[in-house]
Amino acid sequence: MLLYNLDRGDWDGDLLEHFGIPRTILPEVAPTQSTFGEAVIDRHSIPITCSIGDQQASLAGLGGLRAGMANVNYGTGGFFLVNTGPQRCAVPGLLTSIAWSNKKETTYLLEGTVNGIGPLWTWLRDLGLIKSEKEIDAACARSKERVFFLPALIGLGAPHWDNTVQTALFGLTAACRKEDLVRGAVEGIAFLMTDIYRAIRAEGSIPIGKIITSGGGSQIKSLLQIQADLFGKPISVTQDPEATVRGAGFLAGEEAGVVDRKDFQFTVPREKFSPRIGKTEREEVYLRWQQAIALARSWR
């Protein structure tokens, strides 16, 4: 509702007054880890001790409880989250929110979104460029020409926030084949994630330590390798489909006093991707990307 005050941990009185919303019609606000009541399941009363969003729960389940831990999630949409610890940080173009909280402390995060990853795969299938996502790695391996592909089927998310820009391709030549278009789409997703990553790095005071990837798109190895190349930083991938449940369950158990943080078993990464290109090449290709996105945004 955008009426919550992150500093006070309650509804924002000034905003309620501005919009004419009586405080009495709003529910009570409680920390993420609280005693919310009970659920009766098969005649058993189960205490409800955690209420949390899916992305935040996934970050916790992946082991992102320390400041600097980050998660890149490739699902229907894409998300880059970084734990900023007890310090609430603001970066232009990104979202600041609470990761999780209890009566003693609040942990904050920064979040950036990439729109329409799932719809992009569907679009590639509808065009006949791939039959399924399982063909993407092979197509990228066959690609020989670089095409700069801005995937904006439903506009651009963070840090651009432009819902008017349209999908665009740059660098097409007679030598281009469908494999190059597929690879361009994959690189486009990785470039948009890199825009978020660089916005955080440009702020200067927010460390980004270990990066763990998750979501259906994390099974595409070419995407993860390109992402590591553009980040200039290793990324690990997990195969655990239940990181969200694991994180919510852990936080609930901790509040109930049945789980100890130092003993909790987080998701174990199954593979690590390290950068294969140097800084000079990385900066050159990213400059080309910036030129492409500027051209696309200027075209109306």
C-alpha cells in the first residue's frame, strides 16, 4: 500500500492524514517474527510465528542472513536482492524494504526487478526460435554473432522504470542466425541484472559478498555464465526448489524457540560460475549495452 514507515515500523501518520485514511481501519502491524495466532490442522493447534514475503523468505532460506549476501532470482520476473543488515540504505531506482524483523532487530534489503523473464521465453518459443528452455544452452553455444537485445515486452523495471520502451535489437547483420537472437535475449536479461548490480555498487557503501542464484532460469547455464562475466564476480546456483519454504520455516522456528540460527541448515549450492572475461572486455561490452538501451529509450 506504500503507507508503511520503514523507520518507525508502523503506518506512516503523515501519509494516512494526507490520503484521509483513518488509522482505525488498518490492521495492527507486527514484526516478521511474532505470535500471530494459531492454525488448527487435523485438530492440532499450530502456532503462526512468521509472516513474510516470498522473495525475503527465499533469501533467508538460501543462507542470506548476513549483510552483503545477495540473491539473483530468475523466475517469471527477475529479482536482485541484497541484505543490507540493520542499516536502511537507499539507492536511486531501487526498492528499499524490510527483509525480516523481530522485537529486537530489523534487517533491511535492497531490491531491483527485471520484468518479464518468463514471457520472454514464451515469446521465443512462439517465434519458433526454441522449442523449450532446454534448448537455450545449445543455441547459445552455437551463436557466433553478438546481437544486443533489449527484452522489454512489458517495459523496464529497476533501475530504469520505463513502461513505454519497446523490445529492440541492435547489431543485426546478414550473418546473424536464430541462435544469435536467442543468445542476445539471454544476454539482455543478464545486462538488465547488471544495471541493478552496478547501481548498488555505484552507491559505494553497500558491500556485495556471496551471490546465490535461484528460480527456474537458474537452470540455464549459459545465463549464469554470462551473468558472472558481466558482474565480474562468481555466482553460485542452488537446485533447491523449496528455499522460500525453508526460509519461512526457519524464521518461524526461531521465533518459536525450536531452531537455533547457528545450527540451521541452509540450501547448499550445487555449482559455481566464475567470470571468464577480463575487466577491459567487460567494460567495452557494457558500454555497448548502455548505448543500445539509450537508443531504445529515445525511440518513440
